[in-house]
Amino acid sequence: MNYIVFGGSKGIGLSIVEGLMSQGHSVWSVSRSGQAPMGVEGISWDATTDDTLMGIPDLIHGVVYAPGSINLKPFRGLKLDEFRADFEVNAMGAVKALQACLPGMKLSGKASVVLFSTVAVQTGMSFHASIAMAKGAIEGLTRSLAAEWAPQIRVNAVAPSLVNTDLAARLLSTPEKVEASGKRHPLQRVGEAADIASAVLFLLGEGSDWMTGQVMAVDGGMGSLRS
């Protein structure tokens, strides 16, 4: 089967690409750098500036949109341009990606989409106003498209907490910060890319064939438990 992973050059996206490859699928990785593992078709595309997406296959069985941002500041310190930038990469980038891939997904007759939210949408967190607003739009998009595209195309989302990737490097730059962040979670650790990739692979696969319009929390218990 043919899968397209946006943001597939590193972090969670790369882990998803590797997981799909291990299952024997054909994978296209879309990122600003265009870098991709051997055996994967790499496509250079910037979600914030590029409208046209070239090089994707005619037939598409699944799409993952993984690009994101972590912009944590007090509300009074956030400039309007920062809100716009977060919304562009997280929400509008997903819209452009899905519009480009829709014809190929329709052609497949049965496809699955996985988008990315954050634990901060359903759990109010200080300093998350910009990213929570942008990812809140993703949750709305997930449910709207799930209704509009059923039954041919399923649309779900994953809502992680803090994950140990390059994107979170500033927040996890020392062992002490990693330990402190881990202790905030009931499961006593931060997430790893493989934790999130496993959930995405499930949502793409036949095991979730009766799921659509759902936002799956993969957050170490952060969103629903208090230890």
C-alpha cells in the first residue's frame, strides 16, 4: 500500500516512516529538507510557503500529517505573527496536505488519515495558548472530515504529551529536565517517538477499521489522571 508521511524526515514522523517500511508498504516522506531513509521517496515541501505538492503517487491508502511546533509563552508575550505562524504550520499545512492527497485517497476506495493534536487542547495548560489554539483547529478538522469523507476515508488524530524529539530539545536539554518532565506524568516518563508511532500505525491499519473521528490520547496519563 502507498502511504504519505508529512514531516517524515525526523522525530515521530521518521519513526512512522520506519514502521510503515517494516510492514512492507511503499512510503513517501514529505519534509522541508526532502531527506528520507533508503527505500523511501523523499519530497521537499514547506507547509508554510508551498501550495503545490509534486511527486506524490496517484493511488494513496493513508496520509499522516506530523509537522508541528512548540511555542510556549505567556499570552501577553505572544505576538500576532506567532499565532499566525503556529496556525500555518499546524492547521493550514494539514489542510493543504489533505487537499493535495484527497484525489489519490478517493481513488483507493478505502484510506486512513492521521493528524496530530496535543494534550493541551483538552487539558488547559499555562503558556500553551498559541499551540493549543492551532491544534484545537486540528481536532475540529478531524471530526468534520471524518463525517464528510465516511465511509471511504477514515480520519483520526493522536494527542500526545511531551515527546523526546528534536522539536522538544529546548524543554529536555538536560537529564534533570527530562526527569522533571517525566515526573509530571502518571507513567513517570516523557514519551518517545516509538510510543506515538505505534498509535499512528494502529490508526492507519485494519485493526482500527471501525474507528473514525476520534482523538486518541497518547500522553502518559497526563490528560486524564492525577497521581
